[in-house]
Amino acid sequence: MDEIDDDSVVVVATTTKDRFAILERVMARKPRAIICEKPVAQGSDDYQKLLEIGHRDRIRVFVNFTLRIQPFYQKIKSEINGGTDYADYVFFSNLPRSGLACVGIHHIDLLCWLFGIRQYEFIGSHFLGTYEQKRNGFFDVIGGMHLKTDRNGAGVISNSHSTNVCAVQIILRDVVYNVFEGQRIVTRLNKADTNRVHVETVEYRYVSSYMTDIIESCFSGSYAEAKRLPDLQESLLSHQILFDYLQRHSLLDLNFT
């Protein structure tokens, strides 16, 4: 900690249980920027306290929501933003063999980012159980949530321990996308021509391929690459949704990584 000063860029990639206390200490050193793994905290009180510190001391904290970096999701977002009407959209995310807290929050953020969501309500949710992760003593959740959003759409995010393929489906008024991240494939179906499906093999960016650019942009003072990641304020909604789910099922004390 003593090595951190106002010309430092700090990456915080600890387990969640320790992250709040470490972030408090790092933020007290007022570094140039912080890049933090998610979830940033275990609950909303800790998250709000970090927000207050960041606002008060004008500390830049970027959250490593990696799906925003992926070129194929950026392309889908540009098509969504270029459309005239995407009301009544549906977003499905199936996350087999992945935790709803630690991996699911990436997909919650993806939903919020793609459609510019500001408000939500739970239509329903279910909890099937917890399981121990690869780190002894750390757990995650098997379950799902069904959200209604202020953009006149819905999002369904669920997981299981089945062998089903991880997939995201985005249904718009005229187009249906299916993203198979593990297979690096995106399909695009125009509803007016259901006999033809466009299949594209896509580039996938690993953390190692973009983190250097993000850190260099912080040191340059432009923060251009870093701003491709959301900051603490922009990441608040996705965390609120996760905390809301955990509270509904009495899981806020769960030690997840």
C-alpha cells in the first residue's frame, strides 16, 4: 500500500469478501485510477460507501465488465442503437455450470448496457441452491431472474449445472441474435427471411489483450480505453439487481468470489 501514490494505476482482483476493505485502503491513497473486478462488494451498503468516497475524492474506479469489450457485442449494440424501434425486446442468458453471482453479473451488466436500462422490476426469480467454487470456502448460486425494464423489454438470466451450451439470445422487433461465446459464433436471423441464418465466427478479446491498453490510457491521462469499461456509478444498477436477487433469497451473507 505504501507504494501507491497519485501516479499509480491499481488493479484490484481479490476475492469479493476482502475487496471492500482493500478498496477502501487503496482509495485512501488517491491513485490515478483503479480497475476493479466484480462484484465490487458483497452488498449495497459497502457499494454505496465506495461510491461516496469516489465522488468525494474524485477517484476514477473502473469495473472490469469484460463483455462490453467484446467486438461482437459492440457491433450488436451499434445495430440496436441505430434501429428505430426495439420495443418489446427480450434478452435471454443461459449460463450452465457458471455462478449466477460471479458470472451472471456480467450478463446483467450486458443487458443494462445494450439497452440503456435505468430502471427495472422483478417479475420473478428462483433459487435452486448453492455450490462450492474451485476455491475452498467460496460459493455461488444456482437460480435465475426475470426482469421487466424501463425500455419496454424483458431480461431472463438463469443458470444450471447441466451440460447445455452457454448462450445469449437477443430478440428484437426484426432481428434475432444468438451468441455462443464459448464457440466464438454469432448467428443473426432476419424475421422477414427465416429461411436464411447468417453465421459469423467472431473475435474474442481476452483480458490480457486489452488490459495493457487500458492501463496505458490511464497513464497518458486520456482514459480513452479505460472508459470502455463502466465506472462505479455506471456499474451501480447491475450490482443493485444482483443484490436485490440475493436479498430476495436470503443470500447476502454468502461468501462468493
